[in-house]
Amino acid sequence: MIVLSEVIVKKYKSFYTPQHIPIEIGSTCLIGLNETGKTSFLEVLAKTNYFSGDSDFKFDINNDYPRRDLVRFQKSEGDSDAVECIYTITDPLLKEIEEELGEGVLPKTNFSVSYKYKAAKGYITEFTSDFKAFLRFKMAGYKINPTNVSEIEEATSLEDVLKIDDIGLDKEFNKLKNDILLVFKEAFDTPNKLDGYIAKKWLLVYLPKFWYYDNNYTLDGRISINDLRNPPLGYIEKVKTAKALFELANIDINELLSTTEYEQFAILLEAFANEMSEKIFQYWTTNKHLDIDLKIETVTAMNQKMGKVVSDKVLDIRVRSQRQRVSLPLNKRSKGFLWFLSFVIWFTKIQNDKKNRYILLFDEPALHLHPHAQVDVLRFIKEMSKDFQIIYTTHSPYMIDHENLKSIRTVTEADEGSIFSNAFEEKDEITLAPIRAALGHHISQKLDPTTNTLFVSSPSDVLWLTAMSEIVKADNRKGLNPSIVITPIGSLDRVLTYEALVRNKELDSNESVEFVALFPGMESTKEQADVLLARDSSKKKNIRFYNEFIDNKLATAGVEDLMTSDEFMQLCIDAYPENKRLALREFDFKYESIAHQAEYYFNKTEPFSSYHVAYWFMHSIYGKEFFCTDTILRFEKLFITINRLFKN
């Protein structure tokens, strides 16, 4: 009904200068180094409208205002905004408002709620209704005296309408006045009563509440029921989750403490455990052969402060393995499973509240989980984001949705405080590391082990080989087999890494991945080949170099050296028309690859790229007639060699 569209953090802890953070309808992910302000951002949002009266989520000048300006602010008479939240009224709620007050009564569907430190409350700003639209809507239902209609149309406020003298005891006009008086009666005490009416009846009623969750909320394996009433220090967050468990199981803690009959509670706990197991293992795919077991026990122990033995009731949470047929206390299971169970319980409490709308704030979710389980949690978050707005922080590439990179915000630290950016604008390499890792993982998953993979060094090799294969075929000769997929990987030493990434994805454990590597014959590449072959000598025939297919065996030969110098330089001239006076006599093609020499020449005037030349060639009108027979034969020899190295 109402969604958060933007947050402007103005003064809060590490935020010294206003930061504008767009918020997505679904999920928004925050990445950044430790201590850059990610958690502070979640905190300041939670404090604007937390779902409970939790004292941890209330503004406190001493703890929250930036320390470097704190004393000066405390001595000043003025106030300061901590944060401004910009919300958008969605179409269903707008329709509901217009059905009562008239179409067009809200010219803008955005409004802001700002929160000041000394005032200790929020206030709505940037919101104005159209009282003229309200009057037109109401007047359409009444037959008001034309004289009164004329005066109403000239009114500059609803108050002006109430001041109009009734002409001829117009009953219809009195009905309109009663409508206006009703608005005044039910509105907040604001200068614009129609604004106050809309704010009181709709905006604050439907304003989303915030729910914060971090690793401090995880349950213990054994929970003292007495501690739920009087939680010890350092245990408060865990108690909140435990209370949620009993609430969801429909168990009254006071009633439980006052009885020795546990059967009715055992039934409720068993039903709740079954419900949680079903929900958890819908998303927890790491191990589905587990059951949750909840039992109430009475224990006795010596209370050192009281000097006597006291009894307590304890909730014992155990997890049973169906395969091993043993159970362990919850806190003996992995931290990851403990977190996930606690998270699902806490979330279910929110999910069951149908009266309110929530925005969920997760600080480092799935921190202790295996990457596979983190993917499960991300899937859970994506599913939840269909019903809730979610903002979460992470350092993990497995918690980044590579299909929705526009939802990522980066947080960095600077002299002016914490700085937010969109991921596409961020330049800091360290901050961007999780995104790069996420994209790399995604690409590795897309490698198909059932295809014949030809590894090359650069994207320009892909273009040249693809284009020349078509040229050779056009001359009725053998081109590259269509089943071969050309993949650029940069350096030769990455071949075994890529092979390991795809091995056994869809193949039998003893079946190797088919690949061939085709690289420039540089000295560094030869050294990489020696290292690679030392690890797996069976790959020797699969590693080939371009200089095998040229006459002079040029040590640094690249794919371009399979052409004649005249052919390649003519392509360079056509791809870079401003260098038409290129002189071939400036080059010595016997000692260095033609592409390197062209790069040296062009860099005197502008950057040179073999990729640009290859891309230009693929889209040019040149055909097989452009190349001499020797060039076509060299490429044909290369393609035949590569084709034969694959089994298929």
C-alpha cells in the first residue's frame, strides 16, 4: 500500500553529509568494507518506525548524533534531522483515498517523513492535497444553489467554504459543509486539515514498520523459561526470538510456569516443530534429513545468590538426524543451521501479523552458512521480497543476486563520512570485490561440460577465429567445427582452474572435460604451459600455439600473424581511417608479432585495439577475395588441427 522509495540519511553516527539512497520495491543489497556504515544505515531506518516499543530502536542523541559535532549540537537551540524517508502511495491505496475524497485529490503520490533528534518524533513533509479536487468530487453529488457554487469555486481553502453565508437556506450546501466539518474533526491538528485527515486516516495507518534481524537473535539450545520474563544482560535478543517461538506455538509463558502438567504444551510444541520443519526444509537444501524436537523439562540447580536450590523450566531444542538416528542439542549443530532456524521463527512471527506492513532489515544474513546454503537463503529472500521490501547487508558473493545488480548499493568511508553509491558508479575495487566474485561464480556455472571448449587468451581471438572460419568455409575449405565453443580466459595457467570448475557437473566422475587451448607463442605463455603440463602431462597435445601454423615460426605470433602483413595492416588502416598514411616500411615483421607492432605505431597518435579491428572486420563487406590463398590455407590447417583434437 505504501512503499519506501528513497532514504536520505542526514546526521547519524558515521553519516556527516546527506546521503541519498534509492530503495528497490523488492530487495536492496548493501555492500562495503567493515565499519563503513552499513549497519548504521539499517539502525537509523529501524528507529524511524520499529514494529515494537524496543528501547534499542529509539533515537538517542548521545549515541546517535555524529560525535565530532555532538557537543556543539547539544549546546545549540536548534534541532537537526537524523533521516528523511520518502514513501510512495501505491495504486490500490490511492484508489481507496480517491473513492472517498475524489480523483486528483493527491497530485503527488510521494510524501516524506523526517525524524528530528530533540523533537524525538517524526513529521510528514513534502505532502499537499488538492482541496479543489475534493470540493469538485463532493459538489458533484449535491444540487447546490448556483450563487453558492460560484463562491465555493473562488474559495482558497476549506476554511473559506465554511465561512460562506448560506443563501436561501440551501440544504445541499449544508451537506457539503458537514462533509468538510467531518474532515476537520477527524484530522490531525495541521494547517491544512485535508492533509491532516489523509495523514491520520491512511498514511500513518499504512506506513510500513521496520523489523531488524542480525546474528544476536539466534536461539540457544536450552532456554530458561524464567529468563523469558527477566532476561539477563547480553541475552535480550535471544529472548526475543524465544518469546516469538512460544507465541507462535500458542503457549502462554505464565501459564507454563505455573503448572506441572506438560502434556498440552507438548502437543502444541510438537505441532509447531512440524510446521517449522516443513518451512525450513523448503529452503534448507543442504540437509533435508533432519527433524526439530521441542521438549519442556524441569531442572533444579543451586542459586549462589539466593543460597538455595531452585527449580526452573527449560525448553530443550534438539535436532534429530533421520539418517544417523541420533539427536543433538541445537547449539551443537552448525552455527548456520542455528541461525536459519532462528531466522525462520522470527520471520514467521512477522509473517503472521496481518494488521501491519513490514520492511525487513537483515544485517549479514547467512554469515555462518556454507555457500550452497547461502544460495538457499538468497532464494528465500527473493521469495520474501514478493511480499516485503527487504534491505540487507553482505560481504558474500553468494548473497548477491547477479540478475539484479541494479539493486546493489555500495558504502565507502571518506573524510566526509559514510558515502553511498550505486554499484555501477562505484570505482573502489575492494568494495566491488563481492560483485566481481558473484559474476565470476555465475559465469563458471554457465560453462557447459558437454561442449567442446577452445580456450583462447582474449575476446579479439574469438572474433578473428569466428570470422576467419567463415572466410575459409566460403572458399569450400574446412572451418572450425560448429560444436566448438571459443572461450577467452586471459592466461594459460587458468585452463586447469576452468576445467576444474566444470568437471563432473554433468559427467561421470572418471570422465574428463574436453578442451583445447590455443595461445600466442610468447615466452611467458610457454612457461605457463610447462607449469600446467607438470600438473597434468596428458594435456600436452591439447595446448597449441599460433606460431605452429606460420612459416617463420615467429616466437611471439598471435592469431593476426596467420595473415600477411599487407592484409592485416590494410584492415588496420580501414578500421582507423585517420591513419591512411600508414607506412609498412616502419615495421620489421620478422622479429615481432604484427599486432604488437601495430599497437606501438598507433599508440603514438591514439590507442590501438586488435579487438576493434576484428570487430570492424566482422561487420565489413570484405570476403574471401581479400585474403591470399596462403592465408586461407594457414587458417584451414589451424582449424583442421583443432577439430581433430576433439573426440566429437
